[in-house]
Amino acid sequence: MENSLAPAAQDRYDTYLDHVRHCPDCRPARCRTGQALVRAYLATTRAERPDAREH
């Protein structure tokens, strides 16, 4: 399967995923840092796909 994320989005996703894997406070909910990282990732993906905001 081909990765469809742009490099900036992939970098933010990888950072978020690494944090969640190692942060004991991110279970069952995300800590504040985890929440901020996922918001940054989502903002990047939405910025790359303006049509995504319409759905």
C-alpha cells in the first residue's frame, strides 16, 4: 500500500505515534501533549486537502 501522506503530515503523524507509544498518560485518553500533537497532525492533513473541510 502506497503512503498517501505528504512529508510534513507523515512527520507529524510519526511524532504523535511515537509519543503515544511511550507516554504512560496517553491511556485510555490522550494527555495534553498527545492532544496537541494530534491536532497539529490533523491541521497539516487538512491544510494539504482543502476539500476535506467540506465533508
